Amino acid sequence: MKQKAESGRVSLTLPFYFIPNIVFSVLFPTHFPPFPSIKSPNPKQHTPISMAKSSSPKRHRQEQEQQQPLIPGLPDHIAQLCLSSIPPSFLFSVCHSWRRLIYSPSFPPFFSLYAILSPPHHSHSIQFFNFDPISSTWRTLPHPPLHHLLLRHPSFLSRNLSIQSISVAGNLIVVAATTHNLFPALSRPLIFNPLSHSWSLGPSLSTPRRWCALGSSRGAVYVASGIGTNFSIDVARSLEKWDLHSTNAVWEKKTELKDGRFSREAIDAVGWKGKLCMVNVKGDAAKEGVVYDVARDTWREMPEGMLHGWRGPVAAMEEEVMYVVDEVKGSVRVYVEERDAWDEVMECSRFKGAEQLVAEHGRLCVVSTSGISVVDLLAAPPRVLPVQLPEGFEPVAVHVLPRMPVTDFSVTVES
């Protein structure tokens, strides 16, 4: 499947061979390319991000290509201004010099998928992956500083152990997990920065925990409730804030919950309009809901209509528009604050058994028993795009973050 650039989309004349071979539609604005489509090539293979050194002939050819101008007759800095207005998926298909450009630090980073996957032969563990929507390639992330994050245990045959992660300020952050002895695995959050392609550690939690409520609002991470090595009512009622923009990297204690009923499960605290919204039980069961006001540092009961429609994973687009996936019916609904009600957007059988929802840049990413699905809300009607995973892997969680730098441009350019 090949697509041509629409008339009027670009401001310079392109060579005759400018025919993109990317199989997905370009629906994002210039710097926000689309997520992967149904036909991601070579889904059975994945590539380590650390590449072997190129052979001498290959290095020589690459050096020659690097010396060529981006656009003949134009200085590179002017050429880059012209090219930056074109969707990166088009640039990738033309030549190696343009391909290098879109992965360079000076080019506005496009967004890609970051997934926590369970490998086929070691289903008790996890691996971190990145899916590049431009090259349609899965790549493994570097190993985090700690390797003992457990997904399954013989004592819990009917459920997975929670591995709680979140994306904040362009970083992937893992806050809570479990070790083989069923203790909390992380005394400090694990932070992966895509642009530096490296892991680091965040500030120490007052109490390492599992099954907590995890969320973010306005560039800060919030952790509420949870269970440490042993149950403690103080931990179960606690709320702590870590502001990633602050030079003082510490967890700040905030107003506590009224009770410890939110320590039963791994919960998403959904950032929405300066508030954190969360319920104490997943799924369609009877539940309690609370709303935390970030600015006022106060708690209140969740509105009745919001609570009634909270029947699966919830996410808020740009912290403004809240969506839910009904894990029983597989329907997507949007919250209407003025009526305190949820309006149906669409329904899809792939969404049944939904476990996680991410809302970014006009797209929803749904993790369910069917795998990872992307919902294009910019299309009319909304379009569902299943994501093909590496063979045998199962999804645990997914996030949307800026692309990683890439140094291997050996993929053949089709003409």
C-alpha cells in the first residue's frame, strides 16, 4: 500500500521518486506521525537498539552520503526548515540523508509506542520495547537497572502481578512492581528517557509499595495508597507527589485519603482538568470513587454519573477529555461533564477484556486480551488499527513517547 503526498501539503518540489512505502495513513500533524497500522512489516522480528559496527565499505558509503546536501543548492539549515514541514513518514522513504535527519537531535521528535511485553518462553518476566511507526520496527530497550520485576507467580494463578508504569514529561517511569519473594521491587522509580536512550533512578519513596494508585497531572507524578512489605493503614491512606520539573527531586506528602480502601488493586489515577480521578476496584464491580484537586490539595467524592460509567480503564486526552473502555461490552465512551454522563463513541469486540487505555494526540491505545489496538479518533467514523506484536509476546502496558535516536539506516529505500 503506497500513498502520495496531497497537493498543497508541502512547500517545495519533490523528486519523482518521492513515493512513501509506509503502510499507514498520515493523520497526525507534521511532528506527530501516526501510530502503527494493521500490516506492520516483519512483526515476528525485533531489533536490539545497540547495533553492531558497520563494515568498512558500508561505513565508507555512509560517510559519502553524510557529505551530500539535504537539498541540492540549499544550505542544510534552510533545507531542514523546509523538510521539517513534511511528515517524517514521507521523508523516511526518500533517501538515507533525510532518514538520518528525522532521527537527529535537531529534528522535531515524532512520537512512537513504548510497550512492556511478556516474552513467550519466560512468561513470568517482562521486556521493554519501542515500536517506531516510521520504520515499522520493534526494538528492545536497554535493560533497566533492576531485572527482578515479576509478572506472574505460582501463588497467583488467576491474575498477573501489577507492574505500574506511567509516561510523564517525555519519560517512561516505572513506580511499583513485585519481586520473586512477593515484596515491593522498587524503592526508587525507574526512569527511561527516550532521547538520551538511558535509564536512571528517581527519588526514594517513603515506602516501596505494590497495588497503589498511580497517576500524573501537570508534569507531576502522584502515588496514593498501596501495600508495602506488610499492610499499613498509614501507607494505605497516603498520597505523595513528585514534581519532575522541580530541582528538588523528592516525594512530597499531600493530604491523605479518608481510609485505606484504595489499596486492593493497581489503580490508575487519571489526570483530568487539574484533578486526579480514581476508583478502588477495577471492572464492572460495585466501587467507590474519589477526586483529588491538585491545586487545593483536597479530596471529594466522585460525581455519581462519572462513577456509574467507570466500567473499565480510563484515560484523559491532554488531561481535558476523558474516555473509558467498557471491558465487558468493548465500547468506548466519552465523559460529558455538563451532564455528568458518558456518551458512546464506538464499540469493538477487540476491546473486550480491556486492561489499559492511553489517550494521546487524537488516538486511543487499548491493551486488551486481543492485544494492542489503536483507535484513530480523527477519522470519521473512528478507525481501529490492531498492532502486530513480536511473535509470541503478550502486551502488559503501552505508552506514547518521543522516538529514540537510531543509528542503523540499513533498511533499503524503495523507489
